[in-house]
Amino acid sequence: MLRVVLCDDERLALQRLRQLLTPHSEFQIVGEANSKEAALRIIRKEKPDALFLDVQMPGATGFDLLKALHPPPKTVMVTAYAKYATQAFDIEAVDYLIKPVSPQRFAQALHRLQTACSKKSPSKNTPYSMDDRICLQTPQQTIVVPIRSIPLLEADGDFTRIHLPKSAPLMICHTLQSYEKIMPAPPFARIDRFHLINLNSIVRLDRKSRDTANLILEGVSQPIPIGRAAQIRLKSQLPKI
């Protein structure tokens, strides 16, 4: 059983977290706090396995609380704001939930939390699900997008070009291999050295010759040239293509 502390300055938010945890008997709530100071007292006394933490609290932030703990418990951030996602990833939060949280999405966070606490794998390597959102950071901007909205991830040396519908691709300083480990498979499939595609985004495959074809993806402005081996991999994933 994992012992957890809930920290949120809103009474109704704490009540909602209790409701979401009720069906999961493998978690025990050992304390609730509505401020940084109260959370510090409870965490130092109870030494919980995990913390469900809001970002904005009176006089401090959730990040201020974590800085005061050495080391902090495994943390799931629960907030109404997507803009703090980058900071959450920087402190290696197990998950980042946007209020209001559905029971299904909360259950996914609990699964990640169990994995992180059991040290089966680092939280940052835990695969996403199609219902998750991912934080994408470039030198110019940081955005949080739904996983299911991404049609294509494309290798460019040590960088990955992530295509998004109705906007220019983002160049991210992570390898395509690192994304292959965390994107849900299926529907994401690595078809060659350069392309990790969302199979749900396929519109059609235009064959140009025995060995070459253009893959048309919804949300990607240009056809994707692929070779014979990639076509074979696609057929194994989608027999009717």
C-alpha cells in the first residue's frame, strides 16, 4: 500500500481528490494540507510515498514546497493551469494533471505513480497513453498538446521535428529514439530511421514505383516519401493499406 498526502488550498479540490482515490484501496491517505507550511509538517511526520500537489497556494507555490523537501516524495501535480508543465517536467513529476480530472485519467496517473514508487523504471520513461498531454519545449516557446493530435515525429540528427495540425512543426532537442520509448504503441509506429507516425493519421499511401511511395498524413502538409521496407512495416501494422 502506498501512503499519500494531498495538498491543495481549495476544500472542494481536496474533496475531489479523496473521491478519486476512494476506489483504489492500494492507496492510503495519511494527511491533507492547504498550505506549504501545513504540508511540510505532515510530510516530515508521515514520510509518505507520494504527494498530490496543487501549484498555486497562499504565499507559496507547490514548487516552493518541493524545494524545501530533501528528497521530496514522488509527486503528481494537479492544477488548473497547463503553463506550469515545463517546471513539472524539470522536477521530474510523475504526472501532470489538469483540473477537472476524469477518473480514467486519474487511474493512469496512479499506475505511473505505482511504477515510479516501485522503481521499475524512471517516471520520465513511463509510456504515455493516447489520453495524455505532452509538454513540448523549444527555445522560443513551450506548449502542451494532446498526444492524439500529433500525426508525425521526424528525426533530424539529435533533434526531433514534431508535426502538429494547423501549425508549423516544432524542432525539439530530443532524439526520435527517446520519443519512440514513450509514445503509445499502437497507434504510434516507427516505420524507418526517420519517421514515427500516428497510424490513426494515415489518409492514404500513393505508390510511385516498386520501391517508393508517398505517405499522406492528416495534419501534415507535405507527403512523406518512404521506401520499400517502410511500406512493409506499414502493411504489418495496417494490412489493408
